Amino acid sequence: MKVLVTGASGFVGSRLISRLVVEGFDVRATYRRVAPPSRAGLEAWPLPNLDDEGSLEKVVAGCDAIVHLAALAHQQGSRANRLPDFLAVNAEGTRLLARAAARAGVGRFIFVSSIAAVCTRSVTPVDDRTPSRPTDPYGRSKLEGERALIAELNEAVTDWCILRPPLIYGPGNPGNMRRLLGLIEHGWPLLLGSIRNRRSFAFVDNLVDALVTVLRHGRSVRSTFVFSDGSDLSTPELIRALADAAGVRLKLWPFPIGLLLLLGRMADGARMLCGVSMGVDSIAIDRLIGSLPVDGERFREFFAWRPVVKVDQALRRTGQSLRAEDRKHGTRAAE
């Protein structure tokens, strides 16, 4: 099977490619920046413009399956609230890639969407019956990407599967999780001890294993699934587990929730008015405070899938990666 992976240099993409090559897949990977040299089992391609249908048709030609990971994610800064940017990449780009896949007769298209396409907060578990009511530009663009894909592939021979994972974690985390890990690593006081929430996460290697399982599935799918590997934790529980694994003395202090929300709004204002980043924003604060449990049982039953890495092991590997980074930086400083 030849598999096209978009977003190959990303957190999930780099791990997926390594797994596919080891297991004997032929992989065509697209890279936004400098692509590594092609090697046995891997063709490295520059990421085509997602609005260039001719380039997209070339990159999908000869592929049996596609795993579409390339996306514009929420980021702190000037682009954080620009819906057109998100729609151009996450919705229209997905539409055109799906159209190219249909024309080329690709066998299966897997789109890694996000739980944000459903919602970003919920006290009750989110499952595949939960109505989609995204509340931020990223979630709205992911939902539009899902709808565009289904519209393009509805009458096509190309089978499709959409996954909606929660926040992905693991060694080498980017984004908000990376910032949180950095605060833990450096022993900064964390004013998050008063939070009483419940959120689902997913370990990166479990998501990769799930994607490989979908690629190998022998029957038609044509369905959308929320995804979770059972990593359901409160924010303080997550922080304590990561700090314990890293061997870091944790300073987790109680602090009024209302003041945390105010801090997020102040950070938004400082960025908008002065162009100053405080290293946090209201979206990051909201996700630290709010609950979002995800019930991924339907995916597990449909594909007969179970997580390959248990939650305690996943948290330990993630926390220990901080310790390894500390040693690496210490060695470089000594040199």
C-alpha cells in the first residue's frame, strides 16, 4: 500500500511516517519546510499549495490511501482569530485534496479533524451523537473541512474516515501542552490548584496506532468518529503526573478561577492593543479550566481497537522526556 501523509513534519506526522516505514508501507510524505532526503520506503515531497488543483493531483497520483494531517492550528498571535485563514487551509484545502483523491481513485482518505469541530467545553461526555457546535475559528474550520470532504467523496469510490481526537500529548509536544511542560520543567509556580475539571487527552503513539488500524481495515468505513484512548484527567492530575515522571518538585497553588479567566482576557487585550504576548491567551486558559470528556467507545468497537500504551505509561514517557531534555541542555551548556 502506498500512503500519502500530509503534514509529515508535524508532531503526529513524523511519528506516523516512522511507523509506516518500519511496517513496510510505501510512504509519500509532504513537508512544508525543507524535506529530508528520500530513503527506502519514503518519498519526500514539498507540500503543494492547497489551492493548486494541478499540484494536488500530482501528489495523490498512484497512492492507495491518504492520511491528511496538514492544518493551521490555533496559535497565539495575530492570526489566532482570523477565520478566513483557518477556512482556507482546513476547509478549502481539505475539499480540494479530497477532490483530487476522488479523481485519482484513491482507496481511502483519512482526515484527522479535532474534537473542537464538536465543542471545546462539555460537562457530559462527548460522543458521536453529540451535535457539532464549534465555538472558535479553528473548530469551525475543521467542521467545514469535514463537510467538504464528505460532499466531495459522497459519490466517489474513495472510502473515507474522519477522526476527531482531543488534545494530543507525548514527548516533543508543541503548542499549549509544550508551554505547560516548560513551566513544569522549570519549576514555576502554577496557579491551577483550584481547578476541578475532567478532560480527555490522547497519547500520540495511540493515535498513530489507531491511524494504522484504519489504514488496514478491510471494510468500508465512511463515518466520523470521536477518538480517545482513556486519558481522562483533571488539569491538576495531569500536571502532578507529568511532574512526578520528570522528577520535578511541583509548585501547584490554588487561585480563583475568575481571576484566571481575567488573566486570559488581559492577555488577549495586550496582544491586540500593544502586540505584546504574555505567553497565554483566553483560549489556553479556557482549555485549562474547562471540562471536555470524550467517549471514543464506538471507534474502539468498530475497529476492534484498544490503546497500545496505557495512560500511566504514556504520562511517564512524556514526563521523562522533560528530564532527557534537561540532560541534553545541561550537556550543551557544559560544552
